[in-house]
Amino acid sequence: MANCKHCKTRNAPLRINLHSFCDYDCATAYAKNAQDKARAKKAAESKRKDREKLKSLKSNSRNSSECQKLFSKMRRLEELLWFKERGIEPYCISCQLPLGNDQWACGHFKTRKARSDLAFDRLNTFLQHNVRCNKHLSGDIEGYKRGLAIRFGDDEAKRIIEYCEVRQETLKRTAEDWQAMKKQLNAEIRRLQALLDG
């Protein structure tokens, strides 16, 4: 005879499913205890998965925010280079005025909050006064439209606006995708900065 699986008493006479027990009370108590442990393990696993999911969401949000900052910096540099290559003093897409006593922003035609599908889209972003037009005038969309026509002509401005009106597919990015994007954006920022400095 073997020890009782539940109370550990020696020489348990009852055998159930390869386990020895003193009696049916010990067998029942053991089964209930095993069920309780299984439920607790399942609950702990569920909590762990929820924590990982939350961590992943936070990580995704943080990665998106970091990439957005890099993308905005890259677009400002691309815009400044566009003006430099044409020998034009940089001006705001919305009011067509030079920098003045302000800062340059990567002005989104369609806001990132409303249209996350266009958050990293070049056709949705142009050089804009950060305080005057972007913040105080909420992007000055009517001025933005006029600015696109002045800069690119009516047909191209219409094409850009129509493009931004159609919802694009929002890419689902993994942590690896975000890291690759950061690396690519940083490399492009260095390249553009070297061209502007040269």
C-alpha cells in the first residue's frame, strides 16, 4: 500500500486513477483541491495575459509616439530642403508667411487623432507655423488648402486633398516594425540634416 495522496497517511487502501487514498472523503477533498488549484492557475494565466496585452498596448502607444516625433522632424527637414533647393525662403503652408517669431511644425492636413491612417503620410504633412497656424488656428485648414494650390497648382492641390479625404488602410505594426521604422527615420534625418548643412 502507498501513502494517501490527500492526507499523506501510510497504507491507504483505496486506489483511484493511479492514486491511493484513505477513503472517499480524502479522494473527494483531493479532487476539489486539484480543481481549485487548476482554477487559480487559469485565473493567474489570464491575469498574466491581460498584463502582457496592456504592456503591449502601452508599448505600441509609446512606439507610435516616438515614431511620430521622428517622422515630424524628418518632414520638417524634407520641407526645408525642398525650399532650399529652389532658393525660396521657407513659408507656412497655411498663411504663406516666413517663420517670423514662431517654430516650424509638421502640419497635418487631416489630424492624427481623426485620421491615424495618414499620421505618417507625406501627402498629409507640410511645413506650418507651430503656434500661429497649427495651434491657435487648429491647422487653418482653409488656408492650408489655399497654400497647397499656391505651392503646387490647382490640379495637384485637388489631387492631394482628394487623396487625404479617402481613408487609407491603417497598418498594424509589431514592436519589431516600430523599431525598424525608428531606425529608418533616424537614418533619413541624418541624411537630410547633412544636405541642409552642406
